[in-house]
Amino acid sequence: MKSNHLYENFMGDNILACYLRVSDEDFDLKQNVLKDESTSISAQRRLIHSYIESKPELRQMNIREFLDDGYSGTNFERPAIQEIFQLVSEGRIGGIIVKDMSRFGRNYIETGCYIEQVFPLIGIRFIAINDSFDSSEYIGNTPGLEMAFKNVIYDYYSKDLSSKVKSIKKIQQKRGDFVAAKPPYGYIISPADRHKLEVDPESAEVVKDIFRLTLSGWKPVKIAQWLNELLIPTPAQRLHKLYGFQCGGFTEDQLRSQFWKPGQVTKILQDETMTGATVNNRVQVKGVGSRKFKRQKTEDHVIVRDTHEAIIDRDTFLQAADIIRNRKTVRTDNRQKNENLFYQKIYCGHCGCRLKHEVHTRHSRIDAIYYCPHARPSGGGTCSLHSIKDELLKEQVLRPLQVQVQLILDKQMPLPKSDKEKLQSRLRAISRLLEQNKGKVPRLYEEFRTGNISWEQFVKQKDAISSANNELDSERGEIEEKLYTIESAQKKTESESLLEITRLKTLTQNAVDLFVSKVVVNSPDSIEITWKSKDLFDEIYNRNA
């Protein structure tokens, strides 16, 4: 995926921005070729340059080319288009030229707003060659119904095409074509056919070592440590070396400082791709034009065997799978006896990382600890906090909790009433507000078009609506989490009253759910507790045992 401006005649104002865009929408996924060669970057470039050469006034402008490769036109969250908008805000753009309107955008409301209102208002000439549109010919007029209709068609086409693309990809997945953007560790995408995988000799040897060591008794933690000691490039680093693009949102500096983690080792051990099978449908895009993905459950993966060369034979893969499954069974049994009471609530006071819960079995004795993953060699050894015993942590949280509960009982303070009804009422209100906000932007746009509000007012109010929606979404998530906690806790509330909390010998899950919001561990004898209810506790306690 690329996004850049490829050349400049010279720097200065009065820039003519030549905008080029191509995305998955333009490809025939069955043949892995462009549906129409005229949509290719080179064809767009030739058309635009030819047009510029035919217009003397355009040849006199400062020509710059901007390219978005792999970005959908359904929104304007594209790096190159954002760079153009930045130059527009600085007053440096004199004109924008595209092959056709769909290259600029497929969202008819926003596209129409820019072409009909924004660009004419600030004196920017907009040209869509194949649509025979040049805004200089509409000075004092509006582009009219035909252009608005085309923008609506582009918007509909993009949504209809998205559905067709999904259908075609499902067909490809079922026949064993590789349709993901990045190859799994151990493989490269075939230069001859991007829907086929080929073995990457360098990383394939690492894969073989990982399976060999697993079968010899090594655990993922030890294997990750061994790979780090040998300075073996991580999967993201290898991918970056092969293809040169950023992986998982990592910068160059972050890639250089990466290290192997046990989870990466386990992921390789569980990936059937290593046996010569193509595994598709691991993730799905959340919506049309969205760049966010949702991981799919393992049972929803589409697996077709014997589609490429195997790195590991199936017997070896199944032996490793048995080892992993047996370890998980032991861990599950141990964890049932040693619950992680502070799941997603406990953090390292040094690096801020969420602490992990681990159960050890030694000589029939089971010990549970919380540890910082960054303190271990497999985690880079960058943190000074190593671990705290589960039992010690429970004691350090239970003691101040019982003290405060006893104070409440002594003062005969009533337990704060459940906020469940208030939360449910607020949740309904949020849903109503979000529904109301859906129609506000189109109405705002009509207000702008009819001259009732200025462009600045339109942008300000539109941004305010988006900001309000984001805040409402965030609040809705928090409320849903609180409701889940309350509903879970209510099952035990009757049997575990405040008085019973003062009699507890060890901390319980119900007590943590009801009263503890967050625990920060600075050292085994220094923790900070954030309590949930400010009606119950007047302040956040910093506990230094």
C-alpha cells in the first residue's frame, strides 16, 4: 500500500495537484488483474499528462503528483488526499485534476460538497477529465443534476461492489487461493501468482527449529528467549525486509527494537499453513471502506490442504498440537484452582504494561504469580518489576478493603444502591442520541448548500457531531461493561454481604468485581489500589504495605 507524491516540477504556490488512486475495487479478483487497464496508475498518469499538455494555462502551474495505492474511495482518510487538503488549507493549491470523479471520492455527500461548494469558494479549479467536468466552466453556476447523480451512482457502486468482492473472495477461499495481504511467517507470495505461497528458505529453517525444539520438550518461552539470543528477525522484521512495507503499524524504530514473544512461537506452532494448507478468513473488514478488521474464530477459518509446499509434515504438526493441547489442559486445571481475580485490572507501576497471570507446578505444589512480560528475556528484559505472588497480592488488597467496609458498618452507612437502572436508562438515551445524529450531517449539508450556514459553520458542526458520536460510543462501551459487572455480581450479592466481606479469609472474585477498579504494582511490597465506588471510599488509596 503506497501513498506519496511522486514528482514536482518545482516548489511554490499555485500547485496543480494531479491525484491518482487505485484500490481493490478496481481489480478482477478472479484473474488478479485490473478490470479496466484505464484505471491503472500508469494509464491515469498518461491521461492526466496528456490533458495538461493540451492546456497552456495548466502547463504554467507547479505540477505535483499525489498517489494513493490501495485506498478505498468511500472516505477521505487517505494519506495523499489528506496532504492535498493540508496544502489547500495553506492556500498553495490552485487546481486539482483527476481521471474521473470516482478517483477523487465515491461518497456523494462529501465529494459533492468539495466540488460544488468548497473548491469554488476558495478559487480552486477542479477537473475530472473523463466526466468532462472543469469547474472553471461553472463560475457563477452549480454543476447541476448530472454531476450530483454521478456522485450518487459512484457511492452506490462502491457499496454494491464491496458485496461482490466479498462473494468472489469466498469462492477463492474455498478453492484454496491465498487472498490475504501478507504471507504467514515461513512463506512468501509467489511472484508468478499472488494467490499462491512459496517457501521462504531463511524463515522456513526457523520454523523447522521451532517445531524440533517443541518436540524435544522446550516451551514457547524458552524458544522465544533462544531466538532472541541468536538475534533471529521477528516475523514483522522479516516481512519488512522482504516487502519493505510497515507491518502492524510499526515504525522503522519500533521494528528494529522488536523481539520474539512466546505468543508468536505458539502462533507458528498452531498455523496449518506450515503443513501445505491455505488458511483464509482469519479476519474480516468491519464495513465498506473501513480499514479496521475483526479476528474470526478458528472454527470459521477456511482451510484447504495441499495447496503449496509444506515446511512441516502433518505428523510433526499434530505431535506439536498434542503437546500444546496437553499443556493448556494442565494450565486450565491449575487456573481453575488459582483464579485470575484481577483480569485486565492489574498493571506494572514501572512500564505501565498489563501484568500476566501464570501458574507453576513444582513437586506437586501449585504457585500462582503475576509478572511483567517486559521484565523477562523473552520480553526484552526492559522492565525492573519481575513478579508478585498471587496470595501476597490478595492479602494486600483484602486488608484495606476490610478496613474500609468495617468503617462503613461502624458508622452504619448504607451500601450505595445499585446503579443498574440508571445505567440502563442512560444506555437507552445514548442509543436515541446516536440515532438522531445519523441524519444531522445530510441536513447540515443542505443548510450549507442553500446558504443558510457558511462552510466554516458546516465543518465546525459536522466535527462536533462526529466528536459527540465518538464520546457517546465510548460511554456506551463503559456502561455496557459496568452493567455486565453488576449483573455478574448480583448473583452472589445476597450471600456475600458487607459483613461477610469483613470475615473473608481470602479475597474472592465477587469482592474484586464489586469494589476494585485497578491495581498498580510498584514492587512486591508496594501497590496502589483504585476503588470503584467513590460513595463507598472517599479517596483512592495508595497502599504501601
